[in-house]
Amino acid sequence: MYERLTLEAFQSGLSWLTILRKRPAFRTAFAGFAIDTVARFGPDDEARLLADPGIVRNRAKIDAAIANARAAAGLPDGLAALLWSFAPPPRARRPVSFAEVPAATAESKAMAKELKRRGFRFVGPTTAYAMMQATGMVDDHLAGCFVAAA
């Protein structure tokens, strides 16, 4: 979940294709997204990340990824438990068009607010909702989608 949260933050303002192409480099740069390892990153690691052409070299996003690992490391029940606590019940009906798929919901707003309260950065309601979609917390496949039938 930390990897997904981190990649969602790095994707903000960029195309997903850019992030997906760089995903192997992100995994290497961020020690396999091991929360305890990234939480111990210091100034030398930050400098290494800022110089790494294989990842998105945005200081605010890099700082947020490290701060988020530190915040996640302090969660008594772990990051996954916290994030999944905001998963809404399944929709009564599938959306018919993309216009019916929200960019954020009450749940993603609550998640973003709680994450911010706990020291997480660069995770607003839209980023939180995108992560909810990507991890299966919400299923926004349109009614006619072949995946929706599965």
C-alpha cells in the first residue's frame, strides 16, 4: 500500500504511463518501498533520489515519500489497515458513463484528512480516491465493461 500511495503522489500532474515506465527505478530507488527502510532515509538518500534520472526528481514529492514512510512506520495497525478503514460499501449500481465516476468522494476526503492529521503529505482527496480505485477499495468499472461482468 505504501508503494501505491507513493506512486499516486508522484503521478500527480503527470501521466500514468510516465510513472509506470519508471516503476522499476522507483522500486530500486525506494528500497522496494520497505517502509522502515525509507523512513530512515536521510539527506544523502534525498540527494541520491534527486540525482536519479530513473525517477521523477521532484523535491516536494521525494520529501513527501520519505515523510509518509515515517508516518506509516508509526501506525500501530499498519498502513493497509488505516487505508482500508475508509473503503466504502460496494455501489448499488455500476456507473454507466465516465461522467458518473467521481474524482473524489466523502470517503476519500475523510481518508486524506486523516492521513494529513497523521503527518502524511501530498495525499489529497483526488489522490486518495485514485489509490482507492487502484487497490480495489472501489470498483468504478462501467456497466458495459468486460471486467464488470467478472
